[in-house]
Amino acid sequence: MIQLRTIVIAAFVLLCGAPLAASAERLFCESRDYHRNYCPTGGPIGNVRLVVQQSQAPCIQGRTWGYDGNGIWVTQGCSGEFDYRWNRPPPPMPGPGSRVDCDSRNYQQQFCPAGRRVTRAWLVEQRSQAACIQGRTWGYQQDGIWVSGGCSGRFAVEGGGPLPGPPPINRISCESRDYRQGFCPVGPRIARAWIVDQRSQAPCVQGQTWGFQGNGIWVDQGCSGVFAFEPR
């Protein structure tokens, strides 16, 4: 009995003294139209594992998905959610000017300006029950953070320098009819794009039901709206 108690106490001491493992970050990455896609994480990562495969095409590490020091790649139709951990200690908590609170109310997409040019961002505190998954329910562009699908949280941003110029006047309407994928060519190659007016009841979520590639905007699953874009 004494020996058992000693073992229990020793185990408790070791557990209390052991450092807690860093929580894993989660990233959604998709190979659309069976093309290779690279999803950056913004820093050195390791211990990557597939959590949820969301494609019919198989996700096989080293063949249809993998990772390097700064991101995860997918190809041949693989789509899924990946957990990863930093290869270095998490970034320090930034100052007040480097934090952005962003809330997807009623599960709608929301954009939250950062007030500075953003080169890197990460989730500091999730405040919603809905999952905040980078590339799926949250992400960043050069002037702020976007959230969707009910994600609400506090985000840290890094960067600096002048903010991007005023939004371009280039706009195009694009509609997913009968919930089928549609493609709307714009002519020039696109550097970035964003939705300015959602016209459908079906949600328009960047990377999931709309996006851009080459010289046009694609929409899917009933998304319909007006999109602004900036040519290269």
C-alpha cells in the first residue's frame, strides 16, 4: 500500500513539473481540380498529421500531401484538415497594435482590417464554439483578417509598412447556378480578390465556395455575388 502511494505521488509530481505540450494549430488545404496547392503556415512546422480527409481522392502522405518548413502541400485532389505544431516556441504575444479581434456573426463571412500591412497572422485565442481553421474559417490578406463559419477569435498579425492603396474599381458578378461550379473570366491575371456583395442565401466562403485562379473567379455550392479584383 505504501509503495503504491509512493508511485502515485511521484507520478503526480512528474506530471505537475512536466511542461505542457503546445496546442496544435489546424489548417485546411485543398487540391482543387487535382492541381497542386501550397498552404503556408507562416513559420517552421513539424509533427504534421491529417485529421479529417474531406475528398474522395485519397490523401497519402508523401504522395498526395506533405509539408516543408513553412507550409503544407496537397495534390491530385486531396483535401482535408491538418494539425501541425511549431518547430520553435510560439511567437510572443504581440502588442495591442498587433492584435485583431474578428467575429463571424450568424456564420457569415466578415473582414476585419488590421490597420497595417499584414505579412503573417496566427490565431491567439479562439472565442467561439465553432472551430477556427486557417484556410477554411479564417485567413488573412495584406490588409486584414477574414473569418466565416462562426469562427470568432483574437488574431496576432506581423508586418508593417504602408497600407495597400484604395480598392480597385474592377468588379465582376459571378453565380453558381443549380449549386454547380461556375467560372467567370475577367481577362487579366488576378493578384487578389474579395467579395463585396453576397447575393445568395448560400454562404460565399473564400477557398470553399469561391476563389480565384489565373484570369477569373470561380464559385460553387450556390454562392452568388459581386467580387472585386486586383490585376497583376
